[in-house]
Amino acid sequence: MTDPNFDFDLIVIGAGYGGFDAAKHARLKGLKVAIIESGEMGGTCVNKGCVPSKALLAASGKVRELANYDHLAKFGIHASPVRFERSKIADHANNLVSNVRENLTKTLKRSGVEIISGFGRIEGNQKVGVRDNNGIDRIFTCKNTVLATGSSPFVPPGITLDNRTVFTSDEAVKLEWLPRWIAIIGSGYIGLEFADVYTALGCEVTMIEAMENIMPTFDPDITKIAKKNLIQSRDIDTKSNVLATKITPGCPVKIELTDAKSREVIENLEVDGVLVATGRIPNSKNLNLDSVGIETVKGYIPIDDQMRVINGEKIIPNVWAVGDVTGKLMLAHTAAAQGTIAVDNICGENIEINYRSIPAATFTHPEISSVGLSETDAKEIAIKESFTLGVVKSYFKANSKALAELESDGILKLLFNKDSGKVLGAHIFGMHAADLIQEIANAISRNQDVIQLATEVHTHPTLSEVVEVAYKQAASQVK
């Protein structure tokens, strides 16, 4: 399919998971491909996100498990006081990053993708410019362009970073030190995961949330049990409905807290460190998007479900976008799926993504996961589409494997259409929730109903039987 009229059939700007999968898949399709990256290959996930944070969670999770003397005593195990070396835990994360990044780079090179270092931008229709670190500028022609430039941590006004005492997840994954008392601004998945790491390693944590309730983006039933296990049972103080309007780095770090409603200063804190975990913003600046008529929406590049960049109803020809910069589900595996779909459509297919079937997970101990609709959204759709919403709950305390592990504090909430039996969504808290959610995600992807799913045999004794029980409960309610 190589077109001799262009330098490349496809140029991908950004080598995170979205860009990586787009470039790799394009080579499998026979396209001549280049990928442009201004930083480290692998993007946020490999270098500053999913990969190093999961390494930290794995190591700190072992520390937590070994230090839970009461839990171990129930098995008849009596452990000595746990010792750990912060630097070696950090090395574990750094080494994993290096290995994954190296493997990703080798994969692209072996497949024949040309890797170009520098800052990529659009230079008009079917042209891409690259400026390297030496200031040398080059222009390439390409039949299609995929924008996969990712996102960066959002830092609210009034917060000053020094990347040592006040920092974002970009620095936190390096685990260069352990503050005795750390404030975490935000109680989303990033804040929860790092609270898990820090408390396991002996830090005192204060979690500050601007919304009325802690964990505002999670299902209320999941939040209730998760708060009990992940926050209230640990050395974590929480403050909700307050804004950190001013944070000054130093020793100590000074935090000014303001009531979210009255906007009056209500408290001043002095802590050893602050992690700012207030979400992420798209990397869409300096891409020269105007040159082809692209208008961002709150910084995000608008796309349709085929990954084509759009401006209102108008499709921008030959330009596609994937990953965090699009503002859809800001997850690495979403970006990867988008990258593959974009290339398939570049090659003449007509494939659309189903965001409802893409799961999300928070890798705390225990884990949280979800897929599909929230209960609130499901209720609204049920009214709009005139069907009866079904909600069932399956509990880990009735599961033999969970009981054997003494990890029975868990719940699965399943949402389904009582008229058709179709699965609409699920929310899980408990041991291995991140793995359990995939089965339900697959059911949504395949548009399966609970009548079919209830007949599938699950291995006993396994945690997967929690899902089986939910399916059978749901099937009994289908009209």
C-alpha cells in the first residue's frame, strides 16, 4: 500500500501506547511508517505512569502484607518486623521502566518503523514538521497523520511545584524520598494508588478533595466499602469540600485550605511533602493544529468514533488522533485500542470503538475496577429508552476462595437491562478486581445477555465465581 508520492504513508506524533500500537499495526498492514517522539519512547504510561506506579504498588503491597501481623496470625503465621530499602524499591520501578521502554523501542525497530527524535507538528495538509534538540528542522510528507501526544499532570492555580517537596505523579514514581507526612491533593485513582504506596511504607497521609465527598468519581456502593478498607483503616486523614488554594514548597510545605463553597480560608497546614493528583490535561499545544483547521475543545482534539479528527460536523482529512489528547477514556489500553482502530480505518475499514466495553482499574490493595455505565447514567438511559434497569450485588464473603485468603471484604455490582438481559456495566471492589472486570467487559463487547452468561461454568474455588453468582442473580430477574 506504500504511496511513492509521499515520504511516508503514516507519520505518528507521539510514542506512548496509542502511538506505539498505531505504528506497529500500520507496519503489519504494509504501510511505510515513521513515529516522532520528543521525550522517552513509551510516553507517560511506560516512563511516568502505569508501569513504574505498578512496580511501586507491587513492592509496597508486599510490605503491607508482611506487616499485617493480625492478618498473618489468623493463618498461624508469626512474622518478624518488616524491613525494606526505599532505594531498592525505587530501583525496581526504574529497572522495569528501562526494560519495557527498551522492548517497545526494539519492537518498533524490528517491525520497520522509522523512529525520529524531535518535536513533531502539522505543517499543513499531509505534511509534518520535526525540530530536533539541536534546532534542526525538517519537513516530511505523509498520506496520513496520527496525533498521539498524550497528556500531562494538571496543576491548579496557586500551587507552586519545586518537584521535590511539592510534586506530581511524574516525580512520585521515582520514590526519591518518603515524607513523614504527605498531603495528597485529589482522591481519584492516582491519589488512591499513591496513598496505598505511602501508607504501606510508613508515611502519614492527608487526602484533600475539592468535591463534597472523597472518591467522587467512583460508584457510591464501591466508595463506601473502599473508604472503610483503603482510608479509614489506615493512617489517612481526609478533608473534602476544600480547595488547596495556595501551596508553597519548602521545609515544611505550607498549604492554604479554602472552603469550596464560601471560598473562605478555613485552615493552614504544614506538611513534609505534597503530591498534586488533580487530573491531567492534553498535550495539544505547539502542534500547529490551525494549519489544517483543527479547533481544540478545552485543549482536547475532537474525534469521531473512527478516530478521525473533526471540527464540528466537518472531518479534517488525513488527520487522526488517539489517546489522552482526545479526552475520551484517558487510559493506556484505550489509547492502544484507538491506535489500532485508526490504522484499520486508514486502510479502508469502517470500525468504530465501543468505549462502554473498556474497563478501568485502580490498583490499590484491594483493587477497584469498573466497566460500562455508572448506575446514575444507567438510570437515565433506562428512562430515556423505556426499559427496566436491574441491579444485583454479589459479595466476596460468600466466595470460598476469598474466605480461604481471608480477603472476603468485597463486592460486585452488576447493572443490566431487565427486558433484554444485556449487561450495561459493573463495579467491583475486592481482591483481584482488576482481573475480574475483564470477563464482564468482554460480555459487554460481545453484547451478551445474562441468560447466556449464567450458563457458563466457572472454576471452583475461584474469585471468578463472584461474577457467576451475579450473572445468575441477574438472569433470574429478566422478564
